[in-house]
Amino acid sequence: PMSTISLSHLTKRYGPVLAVEDLSFEAGPGRVTGFLGPNGSGKTSTLRILLGLATPTAGTATIDGLPYHRLPDPVRRVGAALDSSTFHPGRSAAQHLRVITTATGLPRRRVDEVLALTGLSDVAGRAVGRFSLGMRQRLSLAAALLGDPGVLIFDEPLNGLDPDGIRWLRGLLRSLAGEGRTVFLSSHLLTEVAQTVDDVIVLS
């Protein structure tokens, strides 16, 4: 199925705070879409709603025409990296990924495949607590890729990457979109993603 992210008149209030107001856009397959805006503009709230972690006050946010909680087999439809600090520090990178494959019923062989894809094969046995921020970002991306999904959603994926890491990530995002996937990433820096994205959505 064509994997399209679609938001229609999305609004989110937290009590008196209006986090997202009347937001509508589409992000489609074969493209890298940048989701930009200063911190506090509502980017993370929007991503959380898209992934079923928060409920909209009004409007809709769908993937393939369905809200996240109604997607059949979501782990094979959508991969997301929202927060690179959610790792058990004592587990190795490989163990972290194996826990996810076990919980989601994905094939164990995907662990080695995504470690290779994200350049972590050499440190697969190292405890995640000793990882740099850039390596944690790579591990978040590896986890998002486990289900080989058609839609990828990344929150600030360039955080903590050095120039080599940023070049590497650009190449990865471009190749994922080149395979026909929908790649959607948030950032607060236009300069950071300008060379990576095909389309841009800006939140004020």
C-alpha cells in the first residue's frame, strides 16, 4: 500500500495550552519530508499524536488512511525514533534490538541486518550505557528499521551526530526514500536538513 501520512485540521490542547492548531498536510512515499519549527512549536506533540501516544483534541492524523491504533501490524508499517535516551544502560545494542524483535514477533535475523545498516555491527556487544549520543541516535534508527516499514518517523535525528554522522544519515534517509518509503523527520534547524529533504512543512 502507498504509505502516506495525512493530517487534517489537527488541534491539540493541554488544558489552557494550545500545542497544535488546525494543522493539515500530507507526506508521501519516495520523499523525505522535513517538519520544521522552533522548540515548543508543537512538532513533538504532532508526532506523538501520529504514533498514537496522544489523542487529538480535534481533527485527524492518519497513516495509510488509518489512525495508528487501527493499523494492522503497525511495527511493519511504521518505524519511529522519538527519544534516544530510552535504553536499558546495561543491555548491549544487540540485546536491546532482540528484546524488540521478541516482543513484536519480528524475525531475529533483522537484528544483524539493521546493526549493519546503521554502522553499529562493531559495537553490537557493547553496553548502551557507554554509547555516545550519536551512537544512541544510530541505535534508535536501527530499532525503527527492524520491521522494514514503509513509513519512518524521526524526531530530531541529527541531534548529537558529528559531521561524518550527519553525512551518513543523509545518505541513509535518501536511500530509504529511494526505496519508496515515506521518510518524515522533525528538526528545529533548517540548515541542518536543507540538503536532505524534498519537502518542508514549517510550524510557527
